[in-house]
Amino acid sequence: MQVQLQSSEGLVRRLAIEVPAQQIDTEVDRRIKDMARRVRIDGFRPGKAPLPVVRQRYQGQVRDEVVGDVMGRAYHEAVAEQNLRPAGNPSIESVDSNPGENLKFVAALEVYPEFAIGDLSALSIETVTAEVTDADVEDMLGTLREQNAGWKTVARAAAEGDRVTVDFAGTLDGVAFDGGTGTGMTVVLGEKRMLADFEKGIEGIVAGEPARVFDVAFPEDYPVENLKGKTAQFTVTATLVEEKEIPPLDDAFAAKFGSASVAELKADVRKNMERELKQALKRQVKDKVITAVADSLDFAVPNALINEEAVAMRDGFVRQNLPGADASKFDASLFNEQAARRVKMGLVIMELVKSADLRVDEALVEEFIQDVAAAYDEPEQVVASYKGDRELMSNARTVVLEQQAVDYVLSKAQVTTNTLAFKAVMNPQG
């Protein structure tokens, strides 16, 4: 076999590969003879058809199969011979496979970029820290009470925070439109989940009062084409007005969460918040550290890896936001920018591990598993699941090794720490 590494641009490499015709012919002949011992051909007993007959009927099919198999093996051998690190599958640009002649083909592939991490001590990185305060715990308890609130019927005008059940009928230029009529719809005043004019129109409404008629303006960017920028007229009646009943913070409330008392509930809530905060801080610090290193480096990112990551991101987005939808109908290239950033950061982590000669710290792996298990009611079962699952253990080691890479950078760089509130860390977009 002859291999020539042709000129290339960026991360693309082209391999011109030539395989002797004898290698193809020998393999074709071997397969034809093997087939002759098994094949069934009309007019002959199974396995008794003359070899020339079998060859005449199956030569083309067998040769195509052999060429495909030989090309695959030759490509992998050529990659190893040239010490290339392919990033994704190759593209076969040309094939010359005439019988009796050497097999020639050109394979184009992208390779992983080669780069050096550089002087980490020159990096300035601002990390973040935070702690859970008593006020944070009280806020969380308030949120839990809100989430477990009930609703009580009231015979008064609806006020902000009340839940109103309405029947409605909308018309556009006097004509009913699709989706403009409904019964038993609930609206919580102040949540602003409805169009502003609709919510404003039912403020102060009383169950059973005469129907209200008011206009509702649809915004120019409304997702329904025939309603964009239009004003419709709605007739609305309220069948029920309810006010929210926040449960008291007592032992009965604590029992709903498996706690024996309010004091125990507060301790459990704080413990969960501290665990979530620890994980959030790790994620944010990791992002800041790897971003700082990646931004200090200038190297090309393989398109094959970007495309692969973009497809994975698209599939995940569709799965989470449009369950049941066919992800392949959505354009994965919309995620290319984010995918490129993720891939670059992943390559940086790989190079950090390699250049620093990092090895997985099994004690940290054990600590990671224990932290994950602590969030469950039966942590010992979670630990057992990890220990008994090779893939879970591999994932755990990957996470730990990445964290070791982050810690390595922090040990070299110029680091400052910014103290944030719990909410600022947990809801950075808020």
C-alpha cells in the first residue's frame, strides 16, 4: 500500500491511498470460493454450482464489498502511518477501482488542532464565592409555602394575586376566530401570562356579574399570523374568584417534606441549598477558568466536532422543549456558535490534562459520588448504582478529572475572588 499526504488547508488533511490490485483480486477470489460452498443457484444442488457460474453471477457484488472493506482498512492504516488524529469521519473525494488495476482513492479528513497551553501565570481570573444565609433559608421556605398554597373561593372583586376562572368569546371585526373562545380558563392576576389588555380587562371582576366586553390588542410579533397587530373584542364572564391560602410554617407543613419539625425542615433546606450552591459555584468557576484559558489561545476548531456538538445540542433542546417532535426537522446550525465554544473548551481541558500529566484522584471520585448520592432519599443505593455501572463510573472520573484541570489552572493563575449573594449565583440571569 502506498500513502501520500497531500497539501491541505487548516485542519483538513488529504490522503491519496493506493492498494495493489493483487490484494483486491486475492480477497475477491477467496470470498467467491467461500460463497460457492454455500450459495444456492437454480439447477444446482446447494454448494454444488461450478465456480465459474458463481463467479459470473456474483463477481461484481463481491468486488464492491471487498473494495469497501479494503478502503476502510487502508484508511485506518494510512492514518496510523501518518500519525494523524482524525476529528470525525473522512470524506471520500475520489475512487478509482477498475478491475485488474490498483485501487486508488483520496480521503479528506479533519484532524485535531495542535496547540500549547502557554503561561498560565499570566492569566487573571476572577472566581466567585457565596454562602447560604438565614435570610436565604427564610426566602426558600417562603417559596416552598407559595408552591404548596391552596385556593379559597371568595365573594369579592378579584385583586392582584387572585385566581379567576373565566369563560370568554373573542371576535375580530365581528367574526369569531380560532382559539378565541374558551370556558373554565384560569388566570392569576399579576402573573402576566395573558395579554396585558386581557388581564387588565378582568381586574376587579366579580363571579356572576354581567359579562364584560373589552378590546384586546395583539402585538406585532404575536405568533398567530392573522392576529398580529390586530385588536379583538372579548366578552368575558367570571365563574369563580379565589384567593391564595399560604400554609403556615408549622410542624404539619414540615411533615410534607419528611421533616419532624420546623427546625429540622430549616436544617434540611439549608443543607440542600448549600449542596446546590456548591455545585453551582463549581460550574461557574469552571466556566470562568476554562473560558480564560481558551480566550488566551488561538487555534482552529474542527468543523466535524462543531457539527456533531450542534446536532447534540439541537436534539437536547427539542427533547426538552418540544417533546415528541422530530429533531431532524430543525436546523442544527443555529447552535453552531455555542457548539464551537463548547468544543474549544473541551479541547482546552484535554490539553490541560495532557500537558499537566493529570491522573484521576480516586479519593475525589469517591467524594463526588457521595455528593451526588446525598441528594437522594436512599444514598446508599445511588452509591451502589455508581459502583456497579462502568459507564457511570467513567462519567464520574471524567467530571473529577475536569475539576482537577480547573484546580491546576487556579494554582498557577492570578486569582481574585468576588463574593456574591446566594440568589446571584443560583440565578445569574435574574
